[in-house]
Amino acid sequence: MSELERHSYDVLVIGAGGAGLRAAVEAREAGLRVAIICKSLFGKAHTVMAEGGAAASMGNVNDNDNWMVHFRDTMRGGKFLNHYRMAELHAKEAPDRIWELETWGALFDRTKEGKISQRNFGGHEYPRLAHVGDRTGLELIRTMQQKIVALQQKDGKQYASMESNVKVFAELTITDILKENGRVSGAYGYWRESGAEVLFEAPTVIIATGGVGKTFKITSNSWEGTGDGHALALKAGANLVDMEFLQFHPTGMVWPPSVRGILVTESVRGEGGVLTNTAGERFMFNYIPDVFKEIYADNEAEADRWYVDQDNNRRPPELLPRDEVARAINSEVKAGRGTEHGGVFLDVSKRLSAEVIKKRLPSMWHQFFELAGVDITKEPMEVGPTCHYVMGGVEVDPDSAAAVGVPGLFAAGEVAGGMHGSNRLGGNSLTDLLVFGRRAGIGAAQYFKSNGKNPVSDSAIRTAATRIQAPFDREGGENSYALHAELQEVAHNLVGIIRTASELEDAITQIADIRKRSANVSVSGGRKFNPGFHLAFDLDNMLLVAESTAKSAILREESRGGHTREDFPGMNNKWRQINHISSFDGVQVNVRQQALPALPKELFDLFDIHELEKYMTQEEIAKGGTN
Amino acid sequence: MARMLKLRIWRGDSTDGALQDVQVEVNEGEVVLDVIHRVQATQMGDLAVRWNCKAGKCGSCSMEINGKPRLACMTQVAAYGEEETITVTPLRAFPVIKDLVTDVSFNYKKAMEIPAYAHPDELAPGEARMEQIDVERSQEFRKCIECFLCQDTCHVIRDHEENKKSFAGPRFFIRIAELDMHPLDTLRNRKKTAQEEHGLGMCNITKCCTEVCPEHIRITDNAIIPMKERVVDIKYDPARWLGSKIRKRDGIV
Amino acid sequence: MSGVFSPSRAKIKERTLRTDKWWLQPAITFGVLFSFVIYATLRAFENKYYFVEPLISPFYSPCLSTSCEPGTALAIFGQPFNNKYFGIGISPALFILIFPLGFRMTCYYYRKAYYRAFWLSPPACAVAEPHKKYTGETRAPLILQNSHRWFFYAGLVFNVILTWDTILAFRNADKEWGHLSVGTLVFLFSTTMLWLYSLSCHTCRHTLGGRLKHFSKHPVRYKAWTFVSALNHKHQNFAWISLFGVASADIYVRAVASGAITNFYFF
């Protein structure tokens, strides 16, 4: 056995998406030595997929906008389950984070006055999303990637090497966060390329690993979204909050497999796209909730007329809110009226001419034509709900992004919980990355300055090393690809968009069973760039995440945002006061209830009391906020 | 409907390797990355391939398909004949690591050699004003997804390993052009260093970079040639050179 | 072993694994350009059949030598060159062809075309080139490609002269105005294409606006740049069409001057 590769840093950032890179920049600017871990190549993180924009109340397009309006929108979107302090910090700091990017070279689209242009988006009262065409996420990640390079160039002038104080470790997976004396001491992992093991000695670790989509069969997330950070945090003794809340987008592509889950923009329906089942029935008319009957058409003739005359006709039911449409599609498929690939048809070809489709939906036309070989001007698209985003995540202190319960551990971005409550607004994720990425960097720097180094013990190294070697030592064990497929099936069918107690019980049993079998995964081939080996570790993480989600979901007996219980439809104001906290005891995930921090008076007073009555109990209203 | 596809995959590492024939099921509408994944899941569990977003947005699954540098997620199997064998190999301009995965660290080294954007000191965050028409040229180059197909196809380094030390490659020429055309960048010597340090003069504008770009960035016409012309302004045009000495005009320095 | 056969690269023995007809494009380019060069050389040395009232071949215009046929002189230039240097008779075409030839030789599009088709550097994308060493356009003689803009300016002068020739072609053989012949149309086509070729040139695009950092401060030049940018998309097409245009104008003049055909007049 050759000698173990060791690195020593002040801060280790796991994840090189928006949050991780922003944290790294801040930590370096505070004078720390920083290592950045990416699971794939530098600059490929899932942040690149974000299209719409980054929400910040700069007021460039409508000067009535300010942080208070943004805060209100965020709380409403999250159905008031958000951690108020996170929503407050986010709304207050988002504009500065966007402007800062501009000083690093980002080029957003402009207004006529030369300011950063802002666009409208669902749930935002004013045009608020800074954007670059439909590739805002790419702009964000590239800007920060280049900012990291700028910092390295600065170091290069001062020190021996450009990489002396910030180094990117690309294609490296972290398998364990190490602790000594109850505090973080480093992390252990392997190079994906060679399979060789690496030890990072670092007293502070920032987790910024993104989402968990790969737990589900259909997702818009890439292979990296395997909940690594969620699982690492759990195993290190941190908590996850509200893991039952997952955002499903109603229309993702479902076939062929390469594109399964990729988003089909809402504007397809806005332009006249019609949803039908395999019987050819336009089924959305059967799913109009009573509260919407006034504004949505109950017959095809009227719905069709709406496209030409919106004043005298009611809207077509295809334009119901996202969760309603997602649930409807889900019900049709469950009732056996879906396509063989588990979707329904979305058709624009019958209503619009080929030219109009190509003109109004150019990116969709290209997406289907180039990726799926489907010409949407001639044939219908096959669509179904796709797992998009996890609102739940590591429980953190809002101001410092420190993980509760583990000194030295921090979390930011999608992997952190609380900010978005039960449902995230479009555009809030990109600014979430920036605001809390920066705060995590500051938090880590402050922690490091007062606590210093914390050496890793040999026994901790041995334990971590044994875990990595294990799948190679087993023979004829389970295949990680097959187990992953099984888990995705269970998660999709039983913990998916609509849940019931009996299915969730079933899921918990089945997930436990897969987890038991996963302990016996064996890997063929060597250590060198072996995806079967990589998946074995990702699988372990996804299993913990799925368990946490299923166990939180079965407890929450209401429907709110990204959690829908068929057996408990509707919101319950009592449940709004409760967070579900997952922890790991080494054997299984345990979920307990914890009180959601109450709104302080100054934030409480930002809302109309009648609005709060919809979400809060009489006692809460009577109190009028804390302090 | 499903049919069997003949696929030849290069397998090996830096010491040795060869093309291996496999037969794999393919469904309607599938791309090359799908069938590679199927081979991986059913026949070669340890087949190494890079990929991320599977939607042509991250630029990870770069490889050569029937000899052409392409993104596997954007290459329809149906684009080839039913009887045709599809050959996939790793990028041939970079050192191979294993199977379809190459060591692209060359590109990240080059990225570190391009001086970063220099924001005007006097402009605090939020004070910048830029017209849309002034940012559009640079925005085109910022569409780059860093798939490095242009770097792979460029004969300057593909066919001449020794040029790697003195040549940044098309991806970084568009980066230099982006910064040189950035309305607020204050670094003044980008044209000179493009020619003298990053090897702009090595490019003989044969346009292969433009041909392979999955983002359809007009690398040669909009970045490399304009940069070559800007270099002429400062280095090879006596009249302009003289003019720039006498009065510093917008766009010359 | 270098290039794709370098020790660190994937061990593949083929120079390329492309299965399409990648050799076709360079082969056609080679064939056409080579034919044109042969034809132009022969014509330049032929020193006859280049003028028949009112048409002068673009290969010989402006005709600046004392040996030029009567009636070919342009007033502003006169005919300053003696036809005898070093005791050898020199064709008047040779005094001027260097300019249009230089413009095309240093043109960013033609460079691509002949580097690929003649130099095989590379013959096609992802097809290994045969050369051991490569230094691009960093040293002599290829560093002279940077003189493109001077040839561009010269090309503009020639375009003006050929435009004048085209205007003169609206006359009949007796120099009376208001006539239109097949020759007029051939010249109109050739000259229009030459203008489009020059205007769509990368140097033109750079000069008009490309070199600016802030378009917003120069609205007129931005408009011009936008227009030229649109033309620039088609630069390759204009390069070829204008080449055929010039050749056809010369062929037509030669055919009429040699008496093979007569210039048909519509009116």
C-alpha cells in the first residue's frame, strides 16, 4: 500500500457549485487557505442548469421593489414554514450579491438605462430576476470560477504558486467527514480518476453539495444530485430539517431516458399546449379545485376561446398552479391512463402552426428535436412530473450557516434547509447560493480564527479507509446499478408527488431492505475511474436521504407546498409551527418534531393580518410576533 | 422500436488500449450517451465516461464519435445509418486516463494564465452602467460551456504536442476576446499578450473550432479574427500605431 | 511520434476515424483554386484579347503600361509604366494583379481554404496533418498575412476602377451611351460581387466598428458594423462567387475580343 495522500487546509469546501464557490471566495478573502472539492470537473456543477434568473430586489425595472416585498413573497411561497431569519437575510442581501458579481466580470442583460435587467417570475410581485437570456446559472458559475482564478492569480504574485492558498480538487468524492473531540477535523475521500484515497485535514468543512434528485426515477438533477452533503452531515451528527418537502415540476420530459426529467417550460402550456391522456381525453377539466372554479374554464370550447379573448372567457385548466397540474398528471398515470413511459401527452402541434411554434418556443423546439428526435410541430410531447429541488436540508444557524450540533461544520445552498420553507420560488435558489455561500465563508473563517487546527487521528483514517475498500473485497454481492434503480422506483412510486400513510410505510420498509442489501454491494473492475464503484457510495447517501424523506413525510399529516398527503389534503395551521428534524444514530434515521422559530414583531408587521390568518393559529395572531 | 446497435468503444488507459465491439439495444430517440450508459449498466460496469447534465448544458460528455469531436448527449443515434457501426473514442488531443475519459487539465492550466477581469476601481458594486449593445459581443463568448471540443479539434495542439506550452487554444481566445470587448475591463495589454504570450498568431483560422462548437459560438469570425485585427492595430499597422501614440482613442489601446 | 500518436494519448492507429467524405471539400477547393490560378497565370501572360470597346478585362484594368491597347488608358492614371524592363516585354496585367491577388491570398476565408486544401494543415477537422512542425502565422512569410488591411484598401481602389469600367460598359462599340449588352450584365454581376466580397471582409468589419469598445458611443458605426456583420456571414460565398464573376468577365472579354463570339446588345 502506497502512502496516503494528505492535504492540510484551513477550510475544506465540499461542492463547487454556486454556494461552494461563493463560500470559497469569502473564506480566501478572509485570509484562509481553502480547498475546493468538486465531484465532477470544475465548472460543471448543477448550477449551470438554472435558466430563469436570480431574484434580488434591486428595483431596476420597478422601483417599488425592496427587500420587504421580496421577503413577503418568499414567505408566501414557502407557505410560512420558512426560517424567517434566512428569508430575511436572503431578501436583504441578494442585491449586493448580484452587484458584486458584476465587479467580477458577470455580464447580465441590461435595461435601457444600462442597469441590470430584471424579469417577472411566478410568485414574485415585481420584475425581480437578474438574468442572462436563459443561461443565468452558467453565468453565475463561470463568474465565480473566474473569480477563484483571479484569487489564485493574486496569490501567484505573492507566493510561490498560484495554487498555494486556493486549490480546486476536481473529480474527487468525499466519503466521510472526520471528527475529533466532537469537532470537525477533516474529511476523507477518493480520487474518481485513480480511485486513490485522500485525507484532508481541515478544522472547518463547508458542505455545498446541492440536491438529492437522483433518489427519484424522474428528476431534472444530474448524476451528482445524490444527497452526498445531506448524508455526510447526518453521519457527522448534524440534523436535517423538513426533508419531506420536495419540489416537483409538472412537466418534465419522460422519454427517451437520456432526457427524462429535463424541464419543459411552462410557456408551452401558456402558448396553448393541451394535456391529454392515452384515451385522448383532455383530463385537466376533471381536476379543477372548487376554489379555482371561478377563473378556470370547465369546457373545451371556452378554454379554446380564452387564447383569443381573455376578457370574456375563463382560463384553460392546463394553466392551474404547478402543484395542481403535477398532481393531476400523477393521478392519470396512476389510474393507468398514462403512456408506457409513465407520462401524458402535451401537444401544441394541433393548435399552432409549425412556424408559430418555432418562433414562440424556439428553445423547446430545439430541446425536443436535438435531444429526443421529436418534432413538436408534428407530434405531441410526452411529459410527467419531475423531481426538481429539495427544500429540506441541513439544519443551520441562519447568520453563520453553521450546522447545528457539529462545531466546525457549515452548510449552504440547496443542501441547507429552512430558507424556502415548504416550497421554493423560482429565482430564489441562485441568490440563496450567493447569500448563504458568502455567510458560510465568513462563518467558517470566524470559527477557524477562534478554534484553530484539530488533528485527525489514525483510527479515524483507518475506519474511513476500510469503508472505501470494502466493496472491492466482496465478491458476487449486489450490483449497485440495480439497487439504485430499485430505490428510484420505490421513491418515485411511494414517496413521490402524492403520498399516503400506507404507501409511506411500505416505502420505509423497502428502503430499509435495500439499505441492508446495499451493505453487500460488490464492485467489478479496478479502482481506476470505475463508475460502478462510485455509485456504491452515492447509493449509500441516497438511501439515507430517502429514509429521512419517507420518515418525515409519514409524520406530517397535512398537505403543504412540496408535500401532498392524499389522506390529509389541505393545510393545517398547527402543523405550520412544526419542523421535522432528522438525525442518524448509526443504524437508522430518527425524526422528531421541533418548534419553528416564530416571526419577530417587526417582520410580523410586514404582513396584512388577514393574510396571516390563513396560515397562523388564533393564538399566534393574538401574540403578534415575538419580542 | 428497440433494435440492436453495433458499437465500437475504445477501452484502455495511457499504457495500452483498443477498440472493442459490442452490441447494445437502442430505442427510438436515444442519443449516443444513452447507449453508452446501457453498455455500462449491462455489460461493462467499469466503463469510464464523463457526463453530467445530459442536456447539452454542462459540456462534460465530450468524446469523438465516428472520428468527430462531439457531445455524446447531443448526438442522436438515428443520425447514423441502421447498419452503420458507431465508433466512440476519447478525445485525441489530450492524454487518456481510462476508456472515454481524458485528462483535460491542460485547459484549466490555460484558464489560470489569462489575466482576470479588472473592474474599474472607482465603480462600487451597483454603480456599473452598460448598454445592452456593448455587452452582447462578450455575452456570446460567455455562452461557452467549456466542453473543450474546440481545443480537441484544433490541429495546433492536436497534431503538435509541443505547441501546448505556447498556445492557449480557441476556448481561451474567446475568453481574451470577451475581456477585450468587455465595456468596463481596465486591463490594457490584452491584445499584446494575446499575440506574445497566448499564441494567437499560431492560429491559422481553419475554423474547425467553430465547426465543432455545440453552442454555435462563432469562435473564428467573432473572436479570433477580430482579435487578430486588433493585434494588427497595435503591432503591424504603422499608421494606427503612430495614431495611438499621438492620441489615445477609444478602442485602440 | 507526435500529435494524436503521442505516447500519452489513446492508442489508436488511424489518422482519423471519420467515416464521412471529409476529403471531398478540400479536393474540390484544391481543384477549383488550382484551375483558377493556372487560368489567371496564362491569361496574365497572354497579353492580348483583353480589350474590345467598351469592355476591358478586369485582369488588365487599369491598364498602366505603354504597351496597352489604344483606348484602355484611364485619365487619372495615364500609362506610366514602360512595357520594357530589363529588355523583356511585360504584360500590363503583371503590374496590377498583385493587388487583387494579395487581397485574396491574405483573406481570412481563403487562408482557411488553402491552408486546408493545399497545405493540409489540417486537411479537414480531426484529420491528422502530415507536418512535423507547425508555427502558424507567427513568423515569415506567414506573418505577412497581417498585411491584409493594406490589400483591402488597395482592393477598394480596384473596385472603384472596375465600377468605372462597368459604367463605361453601358456604351456601345462606338462609345455612345445608353446601351445594354450581355457584356454589361456580366460586368455588373462581376463588379457587384466584388463589392460584396470586399464589404463583407473581416478587415472591413473591424475597421467600420469592430475595433470599438463601446458601440453605444458610435451609433452610426454600430449600424455599419451590424450591416457588415450580416454580410460577413456570407463572406465565403462572396469569395467564391466573386472569383467566378471576375473569371467570367475575363472569359467573356476574351471570347468577344478574339472574335469567337459577338457581344449581343439588347438595345
